[in-house]
Amino acid sequence: MDYYLECVKCGCRFPSSYNKQTCGRCSSILEVIYKGNAKVPPSRNFWDYEKLMPKGKYKHYQVGSTKMIKSKRHSNLFLKVELTNPTKSFKDRGSVIEIAKAMEYGYNEIAVASTGNMAYSLAYYAKKEGIAVSVFIGRVANPDKLADILRMHDAKLHMVKGDFTKAQAYAAKYASTSGAFLSGDYCYRKEGQKTVGYEIAAQLPDATHIIVPVGNATLISGIYKALKDLRRCGTIKRMPKLVAVQAKGCAPLVKAFNSSSTVKYEAPKTSADAIAVGFPTFGDQAIEALHGTAGMAMMVTEKEMIREQKNIYEDHGMVVELASSATVAAFNKLALKKSDKVAAIISGGNV
Ligand SMILES: [Zn+2]
């Protein structure tokens, strides 16, 4: 669909031909605003939602369209399994959009900060398109994921002293001086990742809660955008409550939401690497999503994530990362009615 970009902070607007993902005036993140109202098709297939994505030339890579399975342990829990994406995480949904945009704007290199999954996903699609990738990784990242990226996808690795937030600043600086397309948790990715919300609505139309692991909070704010579309189209009457989950050792969003304050940086201390983000880029938007759905935010301990990781393996034979089992650990803490139906996002399986 036709669109323009709007800065979330200063409100500055940019046409779709603007070839960056941050505001040219204040460097804040941008939001894709559509110039029309497309209908959400009743579908479980990623590319059926193309009309709800930024107008672009997309190659229809196999992505998204993931299954939802009923938990064998809890009668009102349903697992949205993102492990079947090509690089085993939901990030692929956003990467196909970002890479297509990078191509459209004529870039031959992208720069990205990552805790692992993001770089793996972007490098996978960039290699298919012949675009170079520079990855910025903080020390908190998972070293096995990095090895994969290096060996298989010819990505250039920049180790950064510090955590993801530091790596993100380095990636932005590198992009501005080298002419690479700054990629990662920005506006175009959000448009791909929101499709998780459309698919859940097609698979579990009467969901009362959706539990989402939160690192940079792009996924939860994307799902909120999808829920607003679904309500606008009359597909859902009432929005499911969004439940944001973070690890106890890195929970800046949970703390901000539960104390009605703004998000403050917190040094990550968790082995759930995929959500080890000290300052979520989409933090303000995530808080809006929680308020907008009468949702809630909760922390889970390392022990709880590890226990559910094992339970998921025993019940379903799936090896999931801790950011994924975090959602089931959070499910255990919800006060639910018998009639409630909960979707938990099993976000990735790069262990
Ligand atoms: Zn701005």
C-alpha cells in the first residue's frame, strides 16, 4: 500500500522515496503510515497480507505462515511456533521487507546491530540478494549464533565492547559514514513482524491474551498495529490483552509499565540473549500497546525459563530458546478464567 513515514518524536514526515529508517531531523525512529485502509484477508499465509505492507517489489520468499499448536500441558494455551521460519525465528518476517527496501533504494550494504537472531536472519536474505552485511555485536550476544553468521553468510563482524544498545549506536554511526542501509529494529521490520498478529487472529480468533517476549519491542508494537487493523476491519470485536514478558535480569519495559514511568536503560543480566536489550527502541510504543489492549507486563526468572524450555522439549520435541520459553513461564503466572484462550509466541529456536 502507498505510505509515508512519520517521525514518532518530532512528527516530521518523509515520502516513501526517503531512503532511511530514522528521522532526518532528530534521528528518532519512524512509523509507516498508510494512505488507505486495506482489508485484512482471512488467511494464515504471510504474502496474502502484502496489501498491508509498504508498497515495494517483494520476492515471495517462504516466510512466516507458521503453525499454531495446542499445548499438551495446559488446556487454554496455544503455541505460535516461529521456529519453522528459514532462520528459525520470527525475524525473517521483517527481514524480507527490509532487504527488499534496501534493494529498492539501491544500497549494496546493510549495517545491523544484533544479539544474534537479527543478524542471522538479515544475513541469510542479504546473501540471496548479493548485498553485503556488517553486523555489530555486543558481548552479551550468543557466540554460537555468531559463528553461524560468519561461516555461512559472509557477514562482516564488528565486536563491540558493551551490550546491544552500544552495538546499535555503532551500527547507526557506521551506516551514516559508510553509506550502508541501517537495518534492524526499525519501521520496515515492524511492518513484516506485525503479520504474526494477523496469523494469530486467523488461527485463534477468540484469543483473549497474546504473550510476547520483549527485547527491542518491535514485535509487540507490530502485533498491536495488526490488532488495530483487525478491529478496524471488524475481524475481531475485542482486542486480546497483550502480555509483555522480559527476563528478570533485563526488564526495563516491565519496570517502566508497572511503575507508570518512562523506560530507563538497564544493563542486561540474562542468558535469554534474544531479549537481552537494555533499552528497547520501541519501548514507548510497547507501553502504548499494553495500555491500548488493557494488557500487562511481567518478568520471569532464568530458572523459570529453563524449566519451561525443558517442558516444551518433553511435550512437543521442540528445542526453543529462552526468550521463547519465557512466554510459557509467563503463562503460568496469569490469573485466567476457564474460558480464556492464550497464544504464546515461541519466537525462535537458535539455541
Ligand atoms: Zn524526528
